[in-house]
Amino acid sequence: MSVPPEAGQGRATVTISAGSLRGVVAADGIRRWLGIPYAAAPVGESRFERPTAHRGWAGVRDADTMGPTAPQAPYRGALGELLPTVVIEGDEYLNLNVWAPADASGLPVMVWVHGGSLAHGANALPGYDGAAFARDGVVYVAVNYRLASEGFSVLDGAPGNVGLADVVAALRWVQAEIAAFGGDPARVTVFGESAGSILLGALVAHPDAGTLFARAILQSGMPDALPSAKAGRITALVAERLGRTASRAAFAEVAPDELVAAEQAVTTGGTPMTGGPGFAMAIGDDLVPVHPLEALVAGAGSGIGLLLGSNTEEYRLWFVPTGLLDRVGPVLFAGARLKFRIGRRILAAYRAARPGAGRGELLGALATDLLVRLPINRLADARLDGGGAPTHVYEFAWRSPVRDLGAAHAMELPFVFDGLDSGAWTSLTGDTPPQSLADEMHAAWVRFAKTGDPGWEPWDARRPVRVFDAPTTTTVLAPREAERAAWG
């Protein structure tokens, strides 16, 4: 159903290959087209298959409301209070949203891929509004993709990594259609956070990356994938829960909401930091032929400009609201040390840098570095000798007062989107976050998309890292080097 424009708004119509779209023009001239299908609905015979082209439509299609979201469940418990979920029913959830300035022509494009552990998230979340990017001369695109079992099952009789294939299809749509919205397909920057960053990292490693985008921003998630047998363990657990075989034929008989309920049951208690059953890309097909980080370290994607970064206290999103920070006892700590091969020298370096820290804080710092910061350093170092595009590294350090979250995972998002006054992010930032920090961070992302230079020196042997904080953002050479070096 079409929604009438608000006071001061008008309509904007564009024509693409599939047909004409009627969007909305805001009072400030920013235009938006919402819920545009970039592929056919992944239902029926298309379910668990790679995306196929949308058949198009006759006449003018209204594109003034958010489209359907992928099947998913809300985050549980305290995480659900911090990270919202939007559920919009409908089959055509392989859709995207576009924001563009008035009279846009040949502008750089930024394509956002949301995070959510490959099981949550949507482009319809209010925090992913693209008005600030359009205001600053960028055509902004936000995409949906299949999640959890629908997107990352390992099933007999079905291709794997179909959620990643969705992102590829969206990027191919951008190459074919974005000029109609005023964007330049040769100047596409992809950016994503957490799981979205992990997906994009795999695409940077793919030989076809240069045909899809020119630059990439990877926020708090480094390229990762598992051998097919390991990636398929969660599919096996879901299948067992459902009393079915792990096959396309069997899963296709299960309603999406029933599948989501089974996923919830088998993933209880797991987190990206502490482990447990979770969804991952599977190694072994044409999209992820080898481990993507190893491919990047070996030189893949050297022509793609990269902006990489993490948050100082990633772990606090999972450790603090759940109370895990105070529950890490000697047995759990010893088990984590054994699992992650944390030797005495490594532990001594972290203890020396954090006098008085408890086991929970130490474990969180170790996990943050092991999962994010160390791979960032490794990849940035490997790209130094490749003679390709430069690499820039950042760290987000501002500490939120909300629930003592500090510089937790996802905390940079309100600042990247310059959305502090929208009300969409107060659950993370509180009521008085520093606008000056949003001004700095958002501007850096836009500069990178426009020029490839976010405003500080690229990575070299000195290890420069732009540390975003308030009241002062500065470049630090080799932050916490003793801890990094202790890993050998």
C-alpha cells in the first residue's frame, strides 16, 4: 500500500530494468526509494537456492515504505533491549533501499551490509537511515540478505552460502541500476559491521571483487569461514531439533517461523565471543573457495582500498549486560586459555597493561584481540608488500555510560551514520553522546568513499591507527603493541 508523502515532501520517479519506481522527496531535497526488490522472492522453488532475477512489474511501483525483512527472531534478554529488531512480513525480503541527494549525477556510492551474527538485522532498522550520507553527496544503498538457516545452512541438494550470494546479487544490481539514481557504478564503496563486515571481507577476497566495488570498510568483523563440515554442525542441530534430515527437500517443508524457533533452541547461550553454535560461511564453493582471510593475506583484493577497524572493548556488549563479566571464574578462565592457546607470556602482557583487572575483563580483552584486532594487524601488514591500494586502520574508543557498556561492539554505528539526534541509538549511547565525534567519524567514512583517503596516513611499518574518541580524536602509532607482540 502506498503511503502519502508527509508535509513538505514530494514524489520522485526513476526507471530501472525491472520497471518504474515512485519514491519520496523530503523537504531538504533528499530522495529515497525503499523496498526495491533486487532479486526474486526466495520462496517456493527458489528457497535455499541462489538468488534469481526479479521478473519486474508493470506500471509504476510505489517505493515509499520499507520492504519485508528476512525471517528472524529478536535478540534475547538484555541484548534485545540494546539491539532492536524490525519484523515486516512478506516474501520479497531480498530488497534494498536507496537515498540520494537532489539532482544527483555521477556521485560516489556507499552500500551498507548490516550485521547481526548472520541471524539478525535488516535494512529497515531506523538507525540505518541514509539521509546523512545523501546530505553529504553520496548515493547510499542498504541491502537485506537471507539469514540463519535460510541463508547459511549446509544442506544436501542445495548450494551453500546463499546469503552471501544475495549480497553479490545486490551489488550486481547496484552496478546495473545505480546510475538511474545518480550514482557512479565505478565508485562504489561497500561497508558493513560485524557479520556484514565478515561477508564483505569474503567478497574482497573473491577474484571478481573489482567488478563489484572499488573500496571496502570492514567494521568489527574480519573475514572468516569454516570448513563445510564444521559450518554444517548448526544445520545438523537444527535438523535434529526438527526431526528431519539436513537436506533441501526436508528443510523446504518447514515453515520459516518453525525454522527460526528451532534455530533459537539450538543457539541458546552462545555468543560470538564465548562460542557455541552459530552460523558461518562454508569453505568450498566458488564464492568462498578458501579461507577468505588467508586469501587476503596471500594478496587477494590488493587493488581494493581498505578501511579496517574495531572497538576497544568489543566484548562488553556480550559480557556486561548478561553479567558474564563477573561470572568468569578460574575454571572458565582456564578453559578459555586452553581453547585459545593463551600462554603465560601473552597473559602476563595483558595483566601488565591492566593492573587490577578481573578475569572477565582480561578474558574479554584477549577475545577482542584474538577475534578482531590481531587479524586486522595481520591483514594490514600483509598488504604492505603487495604494491596495491592503501590500507587505513581505526579504533573506536568512546565509552558509553549506558549499563557500563564502554566502547562495546556496535557502539560506533550511531557515529558512522551521524544519527545521534534520530532517537534510534539512545539504547546504546544514552541521551548526551558527543556530536563532535559523529561529525568526525561520519566525515571520515564519506571522505574515504569519495577519495580513498579518510583523513589520516595509511598503514605502514609504524602501525598508525586513528583512535576515535571524545573530546579528542588522534592518530596513535602501534597502540598496545606489547600485547599484540606477545602473541608472536
